[in-house]
Amino acid sequence: MDWLPALIAGLGLPAAATAVGLGWRARSGRLRETAGAVGAETEAAALDLGPDALGSAATLVQFSTVCCSRCPGTARQLAGVAADYEGVRHVEVDLTHRADLADRFHVLQTPTTLILDADGRQSARIGGVPRLDAVHDHLDRLTTRRTRVAS
């Protein structure tokens, strides 16, 4: 084997893999605001979440699986965030036996979190473990509150 292609492969492939990994890590947990389609079925209806399961101001919907090691910790964090706000609820949806929901909501990793507004429409999406400061900022805007409920 010629030494120059071997050197390029030996140094280039790890560098490329590192760059891809750093890019993936930077995107994971980032909140992306979304606009729900007007007139379409709400995300709450597609998930069969009735009015009693939804928060009056917002709902944090966490998609999890049995094999997900980060999902229990994320569920505890999101439940704590929901407790900080009046009218915000946390709902966990297990996708282990619900591939139809994973397809419908384009879930490629768990945990994935949707933030639904008071009408049950998606207003934000987070792939991976959420960055809590971004979740708090988004909920502050959704609930039109400047301060959170003191614990």
C-alpha cells in the first residue's frame, strides 16, 4: 500500500468522525421552535391525549423507550420543570410498542420532547436530553409569565 493514501486515511477518517460527532453533540438537546399546521389534527389528538392529560397552558410530551438509559432522568427533570409552572403538565409516551407514533412524529432518538401549547399544538421540539434553560425560556413565553412558581 502506498504510504500517502494510508496516511490520509489514518488521519482523515478520525478527524472527520470527530467533526461529525461534535456537530451531533452541538445539536442534541437544542430546542427548535415549530409552527403547528393550522386546521390540521393537533398533536394531542394524534397521541390520544384527552383534555384531562393536557396542561391548561402547555404540555411537555416526552417520547421514551424501555431501552433508553437517559429517559428516566429526563422524565424526572421535565416533571420538575412542569411543577415549576401553573398549568403545565408532563406526559411520557412509551414508543417501545408504538412504531406508528414514532413514524408519525418522526422520532429518531429517545428521549425526544414536544412542547404543546394550550390548544395541543406543537410549538417546539427537542431531540435528546433537553437543555432546561431553553425549556424554561420557551415555557415563560407560552405561559406569558416572567417568573416561575417558587418551589
